[in-house]
Amino acid sequence: MKKIFSIILISIFTSCASYKPIVPSQTDAERASQKYPGTTLADLTEGKSIFEHSCKKCHSLGKPFNNSAETVEAVLPKMAKRAKLDTKQEALVLKYLLTMHSNK
């Protein structure tokens, strides 16, 4: 039992430490603008910044990328409220997450 618990702890720490920021590119911005007209690389970069600074307070930054896009869309409004994001910030994070989610 102790061995299993140790393995679980190690895997949790490894998964938390293994998050690599997904930096948006101009290609990502062009793909995002097809779904969200007018989206720019600056928008995706700002969404990434807000995500990294606000969401890491409560959970691993890799967590949203381990869920479906539908789950992210359903859960983000609750998380944004907890993180005290305004509507614009929430929209930027959503665009970043869903655009980069489809790129992994």
C-alpha cells in the first residue's frame, strides 16, 4: 500500500512539473481567427499570460489540456469567477485554451 501511494505521489508531482507553456504562434492566431474573428497573436499571448498567472493558484496548468474542449468551455466560467477574471479576460483565456488545445 505504501509503495502504491508513493507511485501515485510521484506521478502527480511529475505531471505538475511537466507542464510546458504552449506559446502561441502567428499560425495559431490565424487558426483562432477562423473560429473567433478578429483574434490576434497578441490576444492569444495575453490569454496565455492571464491563464498562467491566475489559474496556477488553484491547480496544475496542464489540467485544462487534459480535458475535452467541451469540458473546458463548461468549466471555465466557474473558474474565471473564482479567479476574479472579468469578461474580457475570460474570453481571452478561453480563446487561448481552445486554440492551443486543438494544437497539442
